[in-house]
Amino acid sequence: MPSALKTLIPIPQPGELLVNPRTGVINTTWFLYFQRLDNHIREIEARLDAIDANYAALDARVTDLETP
């Protein structure tokens, strides 16, 4: 089944520092990468939760049919 998930952006270049040594603040490039990675993972979790909910509903229907 083809995925409709958005493709992840590429990881920042190896020379890109994670933290700016002058300010001690995370680099904007890395921040945006982690933010998009977090959004990607949350979308996957939501899809898995929806699948789990569908199986739970199906299981409840089967149980109802099996109960005399």
C-alpha cells in the first residue's frame, strides 16, 4: 500500500552545528528538522491509533456475534 505520509526533509549537513557556540541556542536548521520529525512521528502515531480503534470495534462486533 503506498504511503501518503509526507517525505522527511534530509538531515542537516555534517558541518551544521547542533548548538550555536556563541549563544548556546539550538541551530534553526536542526530545530526545523526535529520539529518536522516530531510532526512526522505524530502523524504515524495517529494512523496507528486509528487502525487500533478499527480493530477494537471489529473485535467488539465479533464478540457480540459469538455471545449467545
